[in-house]
Amino acid sequence: MKSRAFTRAGRSWAKSRPQTSVDLMPPRRIEISRLVYWIALGSLFAWAAWLRFSLPLDPIADPDTWGYLSPALNKLLGAGFVHQGRNFVYPAFLFFLLRVFGDFRAIAIVQHLLGLGAGALLLVTWRRLRLFIPDSRLNPFVHDGMGLIAAAIFLIAGEPIRAEMQLRPEAVCAFLLSVNVYFAIGFIARTFVEPRRPAVWFGIWTALTTILLCSVKPSFVFIGLIPLLPVGFFFLRRNWLWQKIALGSGAVIVATLLVLPEYFLSRDDDLSRAFLPTTLFVVHADLIRDQMADDLARTATLPYPRDWLSRVHDQLSAEIAQSAVVDRGLYPSLGFCPDYLMYNENSIAARLAREFNYDMRAVSEFYRFYYWRTWRQRPFQMMKKVVRQMAIFYAPLCPAYDRSKTMSLTVWYRLGFSSLGHSSYSDVWKAYSPAVEYMRRAEALAQRAPAIEQRKVVRMALTFLAGAYLPLFASTLALAATTLFRRDYRRRIGWLVALTLFVFLYNATACLEVAIINSLEVPRYSTVQMFFTLLAQFFATLLLCETVVGWRERTNFSPA
């Protein structure tokens, strides 16, 4: 329930503002407009469901799938939940579905339903925006129509559908992001915008979904800081002591429930502990190589023997040169292929493991030592690499949108079948009959599977959004700067400006983390951001519409 002050302000504005077309619209016409909206909404979700469930329902595997699938299969076969270098949340999700349904097709079905749920939450979040602009000059039907268009683009685009078919965490990221944004914005609305009792449960759910996101997708760890910002600001406010205690206690409990299982499960998983240090080493291999050369030339004091380090430097130099030839063009911004350095049988990572007698703790210490040493000795070059990676996303055409006409599923099923067909994996899945059936169907789909097709209107919309990202981001920054110095702007659209920047920060932090740790030339690091990229752009579009309409009204009604 709105406060009296808020209600009085709304009534005062309603009396003083110029009448709009909605005020003058006959009730029957309003009812017809609402009916048209709900018919369009139902048709949209029916079409989106058909696009998903008309495709094969067998999920798509890839070379990373075994790390998520094997813990579930081992548990189902009675061998225990074995941690395989991946966080336990998504493998536990797979285990639950296979335990309940005993069919791999249930995975894709549930993930498709979660994708539809993400579209529904996008619409609900969009409608909630009106709380932040109580004196909106925009026709409510225009507002609702914009939300419907945003949901349609998300639900009909090919990339979210393909992602939902995968056996990897990206399949559920859109849903988790939609829930996270919904609760974060709901917490802001109920705690800061409407002066009433803070929404403790919204804050707890914000914390829960944030930790889930960071667990399911480690490249979203930096993103986790953004939805927790309003929760942190709440603790800085005066009063509300018991609400703060309840929110803090709830957040600690949910964090404990998610973090402790991962800690205990990963204690004996050397692969899990070594993954991040190895990634940092191979992605920055060229800069680390140069730093090694400087250390050897200057006879710097190091915790590693000079002769051994010289040999490692020579091996690393040779591997970098070879990777640039073998996998030419995969990582043009880096100039070499870090995957080759990490996964090739005779790569530098494999050689260093042998050098340290497979003591992965010692190997990881070496990787971390030279990564941080390179940052200290070559900060400019390291920052240049980060900026170069950020520029991949903040390009004239935003890579969050896949604008392909068709997406071949045959290629993906073929890759998945060959990946799971590895001799070291087959002994496990052959003991589980639903997995055998899944592999039989996947083999057939690897020969011939339908493609995901994007209609021309969808491709045009995605191309427009890809090109509009930077202009909309720049216009939001400009309006934010203007709002700082214009009291009337702050009163009318201040919260909308803040929310738009809030969602744009999801992009910035996600890209920054990947730019520091990995490379944004890996397409999934960009396409997984489609949900909040789309949401941010529509928030920015609404902000521009509100600004333009408000400016026109002031111009039309100002005294001559």
C-alpha cells in the first residue's frame, strides 16, 4: 500500500498534468486494448513454446559436458557424487531430473520451460517499472507494448532456444538472471521507492539468486556485486534494525547452504583448484613469457631455479608460436590459442604438470606467482589486454545477439556425440540405460537434425539491437549526467535513470571479469548476456521516450 505522502503527490500530479489520450479514451476502448494485449501475449507464448518443443528434445553435449554430467551419473550408479572440476549446483540439477524422470529428454523440456519462465519474468519486471515513474507521460499501452516486444525478441530469438538445449549451465542462466533482476528491482521498489516496510524476503531472494548465479556460472562472480548493491545500501540506512537482522541472517543461511556443499565436495578435486590458475596462465601466456625473459635477463631473485625457468620459457615460447599456427584465427585479439596451451596432450600445461610430478598445488602456485608478478611488473600491458577484450563486447555491433539465419543442430549433436563417446567416459554412461538410449538418439541426430531458423524480422530486430547498444548506453550516461544537475529530471525520471544504469552494470561487470580472466572472443561469454543486454536496451529506450515526451509537454504548455 502506498504511503499517504506518495498518494497525495500522485493526486496532485493527476490534477495538474495535461490530459493524455488514455484519460480521454472511452472505457470500452480501454477494455478492447487490454483484450488485444492479452491475446497477443498468449499467442506469443504459444509460438515460443512451439518453436522450442518442435525441435529435438535430446539435450546437446559438448567437450565440457562431462564435468557436469559425470557427477550425476556416478551418483545414480551408486558411486557417490564425484566433483569433476565444476560447481555442484548444475550437476545436482541434472541428477535431480534424471532421478525423477529417468530420461535425458526431461532435461531439455525443463530447461525450455525455464526459458519461457524467463520471458514471463521479463514482462513482469517491465510492468513493475511503472512504480519508478509514477508521473509517466507515456501512454500505458505503449509501455506495455514495448515490454511485449522485448519479451517477443527474447522468446523467439534462436540463441536462447539453442542455449536451453545444452547440457551446460548456460541453459538455465537466463532464468536465474530473470529471477535475480526481478527480486533485485522488487527490493529497490519496496525499500527505497515506496516508503513502507522493507521487503526482507525480496532481499533474501536477491542474495540467494546472486549466489546461485555465481555458483552456476563462475564468470558471473563480478555480476554478483551489482544486485547486492541495493541490499548493502539498505544496511547503511537508519532504523529498520530487526529487518536488517532478518535480512542479514537469511542471506548468511542461504550462502552457507550453497557454499558449504561446494567446499566439502571440492576439497579433493585437484582439477577444480587448478582450473582458474591454469586459465590465467595460458590466457596471459605471451605476457608471462615476456616477463620470464626479463627476469632471466636481469637475473632477478625468484623462488624457481634459473635453468629450469629458462627451459620453461623456451617451451612456452615454442608452444605459443605453434598454437598460433595450428589454431589460427580462433583468438585474433590474443594472437595465439590458449586452449591449445591448456588441453593439448603435449602442451605447456601438461609438461608443467609432469615437471612438478603432478603436484597440482605446486603447479597452481607457479601459475599464480607468474600471473601476479606480470601484473606488478607489466601493469600497462595487462590493462591493455583487458581494454582490448572489453572492446570486443563494446563494439559497433554488440556480440550478445546471434544474428545467424540458421543454427545447425546437426553440427552440435555430432560434437556432443563424439565428446561423450570418449573411451574414458563410455564405461560410466554405458552402465546407465537412459544414457545409452540418449547416446543412441544423439547418434541419429548427429547425422540429421533440424536447424533453428531465425526469420528475417527477427534477424532485423537483433541486428538493430546490436547496432543500437552503444548509442543507447551513451545516451543513458548523458541523461544520467544531466539528471545530476536538473532537479526536475531527478524528480521525474531519476529512478528510471538509476535502474537503467543498474542493468547496464550487469554487462560491464560480466565483461570485465571475462576480460581479466579469459577472452570475450569465446562467443558464449557474450551470448549468455543476452537477457540483461536486451533488458538494459529497452530500459534505455523507455528512458529516452519519457525524456522526449516530457520535453515536448513542457514545450507545448510553456507560456509563450
